[in-house]
Amino acid sequence: MKNCISCGMPLLKPEDFPLGDESKDYCVYCARPDGSMQSYEEKLEGMTEFIIRTQGFAPQAARESARSLMALQPAWKKI
Ligand SMILES: [Zn+2]
């Protein structure tokens, strides 16, 4: 089983992969509409909005939280 290298989500079903392509190492939520992986900034924006929406964090706190979550993932460890 693979996990998304960008957000850590388990990749279990074909629908979890961008465009259903199981050779990819990232999930559909970390992909652009064309199936390529989102950049760090794009993903950070998306996660920040997600945390604000789901956990009611203030924008600054949500951004910090998104940054530390992403730092745990292989794709962003070196950033
Ligand atoms: Zn992902």
C-alpha cells in the first residue's frame, strides 16, 4: 500500500489516484486537474483553507499547522 507523498493519505482505491493512475505517488487531492502534482505553495494554500473550514482555526494558525503537517511528508521533508 502506498501513501500520498504530499499529504500522507493512504492510496487504497483507483479513485484515490489522480486520473485513476495508480503509478502516481500522490493523491487526487494533491493533484492539479491535469494530473500533475501541486507545488508546495499550492498544497499549503489548499491545506490552510481545509483547516480553517474544518477546524475553525484563524488563518495564521491554520497556515502554521498546515506547514508542520506537510513537513512530515516525504515530498516536503527537505523544504
Ligand atoms: Zn495527497
